[in-house]
Amino acid sequence: MKIRQLLISFLLATNALGAASQVSKTYYVSKPGTLISLMTQEEANSVTHLTLTGKLNAEDFRHLRDEFNNLKVLDISNAEIKMYSGKAGTYPDGKFYMYMPNFIPAYAFSNVVNGVTKGKATLEKVILSEKTKNIEDAAFKGCDKLKICQIRKKTAPNLLPEALADSITAIFVPLGSSDEYRNKNRWEKFAFIEGEPIETTLQVGAMGKLEDEIISAGLQPKDINFLTVEGKLDNADFKLIRDYMPNLVSIDISNTNVTAIPDFTFSQKKYLLRVKLPHNLKSIGQRSFSNCGRLCGTLELPPSVTAIEYGAFMGCDNLRHVVATGNKITTLGDDLFGANTPSKLIYKK
């Protein structure tokens, strides 16, 4: 009985800790440039999920960028961005600049430090208004944790060249509007998904039960975009992922029992941008990630990996590097990145 009571207490404490880690706030900004006056600095830095309505300008975006140290999710879908001209906006070094109405300002969430542009390190999701006209230069440049940019507008806003540079981001747009976005200049390379982003974290206690856990969560495999799985997976679970989860944008299976990724598991996942591999992974099967054309950035292999089979990353044209730690890899298949394609595999000690 005591053990059971201790377990219940532990679970309650864990849940309370999880709840405490998310701080959600909603503010109405009646006058542009006054956001920061609505709260103390301590309150601003505690917020993780922020919804803003009313009127904003470039001064408010500067505060969002330079303060709000734990901001993960920003919803400004019901806010209006007003014109501002002056030196207190987002442009680096206090440069005088004219910021146009309903433009996401230049350098809204990035700043230049010692000549290097750095994005807001905590930002994971933004929801933009249907009134958005432009996303200006470097607005989200270097926001390498930004995984969701949701835009309520059915017609694509103008995207300046480096607005989303170095960000690995899926773009969620209204139903029926993805083709309009794809055909707009500078939007062509992004992954567009219609509707609301679906995220879930699942604890799988027995192998072959991933589908049961998805159904128990009130979801369908085909609808999931961001999947984190902890626990046990087997080949049947990977078959589910391969055949019935076409809309995956990100998958994290780092805390599972998996030691081998079966052949073709993630092949042709056209939206897949990010993968976190199992900590104890030993082998990556043939063409496991082949033709994941949007998989990008750097993929870190666990030190335990010993084998990467034929064509594992064939057609992953946007993948910058695959990084292997240590020297345990003894099997490297042919054409890992495609026939006549230079290897992107690099080793670090």
C-alpha cells in the first residue's frame, strides 16, 4: 500500500511539474508600443505561451525578441500590426527604419551580435494573422527551434529572401490554400500542410501497441504531424509509421528501445523535416530515409550506430550532414546519399 501511495504521489508531482513548466498568458494591447508596460519583467520572462490581441508595432516586437526569455509559442493571429518609424524597432544597432503596417518586421526575432545573426533560441511556434502582408528580411532568421509557422491567410504573404533563413519550419495554411503558397515566389521549398498542426507525445508500454495508443489519444495516424514516442516499438509499429503516417513533419523516438530502423521506414515522407534517433540505435536499414526531400539540417547519429545500409539517405538533397560520433561504424552501404552524390557523413570524436 505504501509503495502504491508513493507511486501516486510521484505521478501527481510529475504532472504538477509539467503543468508548472508551461505559463500561458493573454494580453490585449490597446496602444501599439505598450506591450511591455502591461507586465513586470519577471512576468514577461516567465511566459512560455503568449497570445496577443489588439495593436502591435515594431517596438513591441523588439521586446518580444529581447525579453520574454522563455517564449515558445506566440499567437498574434488576432492582433493588428501598426506602422512605426524610428530607432526603437527591431532593426540592429538602433538604426532608423520605417516599419509598414501588417508586416512582420525585419529582424523581428533575430538580432545581429558581433556581426553574426542569431535567432530567438526558445521560439518553437508562431501563429500569424490573416492580415499579414509581408514577412520581412531576417524576421525569423536563425530561429532553429521554430518548427511551426501557422498563417491564417489564404493568400501567401510576400516572403523576403532571408525571412526564414536557417529555420527548419513547417508552414501550416488554411484548407485549400497550399497550392497558392507553393506557386508564390520564395515559398516553393517549404513544406505546406493544410489545417491545424497535430502534436502528440505517447508512452508505449508494449511492442506493437503504437496504433492503440494513437487511437486512445483520440487521433488517427494519418493526421499526426509531430510525434514523440517513449517506450517500446517493434517492426509492426514501424510498418504503421511507414504506411499510415504520410504527414509526419517531425518524429522523436530517442527514448525508445529501438536498436534498428527497418528498411524503407521513412522513405518518401515528403513533409519530414526533423528526426531524433533512438539513443541505443545500432543500424539504419536500406533506404530508411530515401527521398525525404525536405529532411534538412544536421542529423546526429547516436554513438552506438555500427551500420548504415544501402541508400539510407538517397534523395535527401536538403540534408546538410549526417554526423557520426566515435568510430564504431563498421558497415557502410553503397550510394548512401545517392549514386554519384558526395558523402555527407562526417565523423567527430
